[in-house]
Amino acid sequence: MNLADSEEMAAHLLTRGYTQTDCLEEADLAIINTCTVRDHAEHRAVSFLGRLRQWKREKSGRRIIFAGCAAQRLGNKLKKIFPYLDLVSGAKEIDQFATLLDRSGLFPTAPGGTLSTQGITGYVTIMRGCDFACSYCIVPSVRGPVQCLPSQIILEQVRQKAAQGYPEITLLGQTVNAWQEKNKTFADLLNEVSAIDGVKRVRFVSPHPIFVTPVFLDKIKQNKKIARHIHLPAQSGSSKVLQEMKRGYTREILLEKIFALKELGFSISTDLIVGFPTETEADFEQTLTLVEEAGFSTAYCFKYSPRQGTLAAQMPLLCEKILEQRLDILLNRVKGLAQQSYQQQVGHPVQVLMETPNKGRSSNNFWVQTQKNYTIGTIVESEVLQAADTLLIVRD
Ligand code: SAM
Ligand code: SF4
């Protein structure tokens, strides 16, 4: 989501005469596009802003923009602490970013270039905000309620991305599969997007397990352009904790959905939180066994971070030592997952979208090396000969 928002901000600046650089020393403008999901992420962004004081002093005319979810949460009080900050642009204001730039009068208005096509995936935001109220999560309060973009606009953006040469489209949203329109579901949208000329593969992130239903699976199962990988955040393996998190599913229901996805050839990665305030040793054990039972291809594991204004922030915290121990144990448990799932691909057919002449990503999201060279952006159908750590070698 932040990548897509960064691209959108960059596009507005490019039309005002800026060019992009990865080198801070060369830059006249620094944008810090932030996350506030965990305290640590916000803290890092704010510390970086602190370090930019010296950078700004070194050359006159340098500008700093603080954007995204931490900007939304902290608002203009940041300007009091960091008076050299030029513009605060919260996550909810992304649609008004150009107006904010113009209104500040701090940025040039000279016409410039457009964003050059980079990479394989074109990101298209299809919805913003979240209507859930998971008890640990700050997103609904910083991003607001769900707003779905009309399919007409989404499809036009996909057409543009395809015309720019992106063979893969990734649809984005906080609960991306909550997208709907009068007579259209998310599955219908996926099918329409993949029918656009030039679109060879479609991914989406982050889906909520609730909307992974038999009807959804039935509608997409014939469509091979929809990548066979899903990042499905489980959060916990304990039904009791899931209920206290207000996730809206139990461990058993989640596993049912996971098995149904696997039947269709999906690989599944996930997010897991350890140390939710009410998590007991037995609950934590359930998360460990979920990892085994679900056969995730990878898992991102987080220590619970209390966020102001959320329901869980009012609950007494577990001690830091327990959080660290549990995170350590879980990280050890998930360490081997990737290698294991790469090994399981040996002997299976694979469909690769080439990202370099001899390397690409399979539909189910594994890195693949080919023996011959191919044009970037083409699809290669092959069979996996062997797995070398986290790389598949194919017969081609
Ligand atoms: N909407 C997605 C879903 O329903 O699961 C997840 C989006 S959330 C912004 C990204 C991930 O951050 C979550 O899956 C969760 O694991 C993690 N996360 C969110 N709040 C957290 C918190 N307070 N402490 C630790 N991790 C958190
Ligand atoms: Fe946060 Fe996702 Fe829950 Fe929404 S559905 S509150 S974004 S974890």
C-alpha cells in the first residue's frame, strides 16, 4: 500500500519538475512515507525525521514531507517538534496530495516528466480504509472506513499499467477482497482485470480470510491468470485469542479455508502476532501447531505492539520477556518453512513470469531460475528439477 502511495506522490512531483533519486545527498526533497501499525515502525520514521534536520541545513531550498499513517496519527503537532518539516500529508489525504503541494506554495509547478516503468508489477489501489475493528489494530482509525474505487476507474488504471508494459498487476487494499460494487464482487473484478490485453498475471494484497468463501473460489478457479499465492493473515492459532482479537473466524474455519485454497494449488503465506495481552502458553502453542497444520510457505511474525485508541491497548500487557521468548520460538519454527516449501515444488509443473532473462517468479510465488534466457515479462511453462535453498531450477 505504501509503495503504491509513494508512486502516486512521486508521480505528482515528477509532473512538477522533480526527478527521482535514491541518494539523499543528491536530493532537494525527502518524503518519509510512514507506517504506524507497530510502535517501532512509527518510532523509526520519526527518528529519521530528526536526523534530516542536519541534511536540510546543509543546502538551502531543501524540503521535507512526512506522509502516510504515522503522519495521519501525529498530524501537525509534528511541525511543533520538528519546525523544519515543510509538509505533513496524512494517509487519508493521499487523494489531495497535489492540492496540498500547491496550497503550500513550497514546491515548483514547472511541468516535468512522468514516472518511468520499473519492474514487473503495476500496483493499483482498489479500496482504502477498513470496516473491521480488530482489537489490536490502529488501521481503521488512521485510514478510516472502507471506500471502494469504482470498477470503471480501476479497469482504466489497469489498462494504463498494461500499456506501460507491466505484465503483472497487483490489486491493493487494507482488506482488498472486501471490494464490492452494486452488482460486482471482488472475484468478478479479478476476472475483469485479468481479461485486459497485456495482463498476464494478477495478484492481490492483503485479503481478509472472512471473504475467502466457496463462492469466491468457485468464481476464480478456472482463471489461471490469477496467481496461485495468497497472503492470508492468520494472526493467531488460538480460537480464543482470535475471538478476543475480533477477527471473525476460528482456527477451524481458517484451516478449512486454507485447505480449500490448497486444493486449487495456492501457496499461502501469513502474518502472526505473538503476545496479544490475553495469550496464554496454551494459546501460543496453538499458533505453533497452526504453522505446522496450515503448511504456510512463509510467515511474518510480529511482537504485539499496543496502539493508542485500540480496544486491546486497555488490556494489561504481558511482560516483554515473554513476548521476546515467544517471538524467538516462533521465528525458529517458521525459519525452515521457505526451504521446505521450495523442496515440495520439485517435480511439479511451474508457470514462471520472467523478471530477468533467466529468473522469474512462479504463479505460486517461488523464485525460479531457468537454464535458457527469455524476454523479460514472458511466461514460461516448465517443470521443477531441483530446489536450491530458496530458488527453484527448472527443466526448459
Ligand atoms: N488487513 C490485514 C488483515 O486483516 O489481516 C492486515 C493489515 S495490518 C496493517 C498488517 C499486519 O500488521 C497484520 O496482519 C498484523 O499481523 C500486524 N499488526 C497489526 N497491528 C499490530 C499490532 N498492534 N501489533 C503487532 N502487529 C500488528
Ligand atoms: Fe487492521 Fe486488517 Fe483488522 Fe482492518 S482487518 S482492523 S486492517 S488487521
